[in-house]
Amino acid sequence: MAAPCAIDPQSGSIRPAAVPVKARPDLCAAPPEDSTMLREHCERQRKLYPLFSPELQPLRAGFAKSLRETWIIFTVVFWVGISFMYGAGYDTFRHIKTANYIFCNFDNSPEASALSSMIIEAFESPTVPRLQDATGTGRCRTTYTVDDAVWRGDAWGAVYVHEGFGRKLRSALLDGAEYDPTEAATLGTQESRHYLKVSTVNRVSELALAAVEGPFAQLTLGTMLTGEGVNATEAIDRANPQAIVLPFSFKVKNIAPLHFDTSMYIMSITLSLCMVAGSFIPSNMWKTIEEVFYKRLKVKQLVLLRLIVNTGWAAFICIQAAGILCAFRGPSWSPGAREFFGLFGIFLLNTMSFTFFIDCLQNWLHPRFLLATYFMVLAVNISAAVFGRELNNSFFDIVYATPFSNTGITARYLLTNGSFNRLDFSITINVLWMVIWWFISTFLIARKARLVKSGALTMAN
């Protein structure tokens, strides 16, 4: 159908005729009587106000207050979390003297005695660990007993001069015999419990031992050339050049098993975070159903139900965590029932403690503060798992003793065979905190049940 046209009287040209546009009716001005839904819609529209109308002033003020509180809360969370992460690993050298090393001299030669004196003097610097001379004690019977002391956590590491060092050095200097300077001493470490801190301490200890190489070489050469009736040229030609240039060096031995490398270290941290995150799920689940239970159940039944659910959920999380660690084990580790249930037990204690802790916060704090506290606990957990309690001031040492903060640490303890005897304090603290949080949670649940039944508290509160 062609569009209508009109002739312009002035120019005589043909142009499209203007089509009249019908005005859109205002349905809300006079809605049809039979349209109930439309009438209700129009009534709702008349009650709405612009955002900045005077009638909405209280609503805007409340929203601004809520937004301001949220900004303040999460600013605090951000700074506290970063402070824990930064403070836990900051300035390790300030507390480096709390890291003790065992020193043993298994050789009675004059060369070994001179070397021992220089090593002990090098570790007297305030920027290196404390060196405890245990020569002649029970821990220095053999190299095995020294390694066992480090393995059990009695020391961060050990430095020992091997038996026969002086004899081999004299043979190389006098007769030109084969000589390996790295067989003079060993720096033994154990990196499976506090990987980052041990790496820092080991690096400093290696630098301290390396600083002894030059002075000891000068001392050895001077002693060789200043002997009575010694021809310096003949002595140098006869000696092994390696023994002259570098009579002392050392090798580093990690006493930890091969199955616990950096990947297992990262896995223990990841699992601890997963368990903390999983502990938050039962509390969120209760938020959707708690009002009905609070109104229709007795307080004793409510407390018992919550205990069963929280314990069952914690067991569900922890048995998977222990299974994952055992499934992704290294080729040199064959965990048995003792290792599996040890992991499961300590994980269960930590997870239940944190679950009851979240219960207490849920029944006591506003949801915004609850979420802020949860994120701060996550930050503490991350810093504790990554950096550990070692080489920190007393504040971090106390905070990291809480059960939901040291899961990563205790996991690394349990992954090493020699560390079960070091868990007494950790298990005691876990049990104590779990009981404390459970009792507090019980009282808060009973209080909330009374408020809900009286109508003073609803889900909106």
C-alpha cells in the first residue's frame, strides 16, 4: 500500500502527507474498572518517590550509615590481614638468635680443633643463629644422633666436622693425596616443618660457614709453611693444590624425607584454608532454618542437633583432607593407619574448634562483623601456615597457638615420622579451645532461642 502524498502549493512538488499520530493514553489516569492488576500497579507507582525526595531522607541516612560501617569494617580487615601476613614474615633476622644449631666435632686432630674454633666464632655474630657446642655430649655420639635431634625438632639444624678430617687434610698437604673439601663438614637441616623460615636460617648459616673458608685456608697454608725445616717451594709442589686453595668446605644435607617437598608444603597450606572455609558452611546453613527450630524445639534438643551436625560436617571435611594428603603422597612415603588417623584427628580438632567459634560469632555478632571476623581469621590462618610460629615475637606466637590458625603447621608435623612426640602441646590446646568454644556456643544458642521464642529476635535481626 502506497503512502499518502500531498502537493506543495508554493513549489508544486509532491511530498509525503503528514500522518496524524494518536496520543498515547495514560492508563493510570483512568484505569478500566475491570483491570484489577493495572489498578494495583498504578497505586504502587503513586506511592514511589524519587531517590532524593525529602520523604526518603531517613532511608538515605540509613543506607549511608550501613555503607560507612562496611567501608570501616573491611578497611580494618584489610589492614589487619596484611599486617599478619607481613608481620609474620617480616624481619626474621631480629629473632634469628632464637634459632639454635647443634655443633659437633667428631675429629680430635689439631686441624679440626682450629676449624671448630673458627666456626664457633663465626656464629657469635648477632645476625646468625645461635650455635650450641654439644661436642662430647650424648647428642654427639654419632652423626645419626645429631640428625635425630634435628629431626625431632630439638634444633633447627646441625653443623658437624667429620671424623678423619685432619688426617685426610695432612695426607693431602704432605703427600698430595686426593682430597675433597666438602667432606670436611656437613650442615644438616630439616625443612619439612617451617620451610620458609628454615630456608632463611639456612642461607645465613651457609654464608657464615662460607666466610670461614678463606681464613682457614690462610691458617692452614701458614701452618704448613712455617714449620721447622720446611722448604716452602718443595712443600707447595708436593701438596695437593685443592687442599691448599680450599682446605675446608661443607655440604648441605636435608634430613627431611624426599616425600615432603615444596608441593606438599603448599598442599598443607591449601588444605588448612579449605578446612577453614568449609567450617563456615554449617553456620550459613543454620541461618536458613534456625528460626523454625528455635521456635519448635527444646533448647537441649537444639544444642544436641547443632553438635551432631557440626561434628558430622567436620568429620566429612577432615576425612577427605586426610585422604587427599595420603593419595597425593610422594613416592618415598607409605602412610599407614597411624599416619592417616593422626592427620584425621588433628584436622578434626582444628575444624571443630573453628566451627564452634563461627557458631559463637553467628549468635553474637552482626552479619557484617561476622564476615569481617571470618576474613581476618583466614588471614591469620594463611600467615600461620606459610610462615609458622618460629622467629616471631610473643604476640604472633600466642595468636598462632589457636587451633584454627595452626592447621598447616600441625599438618607438616604429622607428615614427618619423627614429629608425633612433638604434638602434645598442640593437641592439648586444640582440645581446650574446642571445649571452650562449645560451652560459649551452647550459652549463646540458649540465649538466642529464648529471644526467638519471645518474639524479640527474628531472622531479620
